[in-house]
Amino acid sequence: MTHPIELTIEEPLPGAYVWQLLETDDQGTHPRVLRRAFEPAESYELALSSGQRALQSEIRQRAPHGTGAP
């Protein structure tokens, strides 16, 4: 069974946006940080784009080999 993964964007300082991937248990509770940006991005859009790439990478790593998943 796979656990839900959520992409969040935070702004810990004005103009500094950080993405993180949170993995939860089967009920969607008890989130833990799976991956996080090394450095903040200058805009929400840049952080979102980077976070989406990280999420896609995580999905590819977890996909069973040979399924033809993109």
C-alpha cells in the first residue's frame, strides 16, 4: 500500500518560498517530511515548479518497474 504524499509551499521569510513533500500514514495523518528544498525559491511559482518535479521523481521511484508509468 502506498501512503499519500502532499506537496506544500511555505514562506518562512518574505520572498523566500520553500517546497516540501509530506508523507502521511494510510489515514492521512502523522505527516513526516519526505523531501524538502535545499534552498528557498524567489517566487511561489518557482517553488511550486521545483516541488512538482520532486513529486514526479518520487512517483517514478515508487512505480513498479515495467509498468510503463511516465
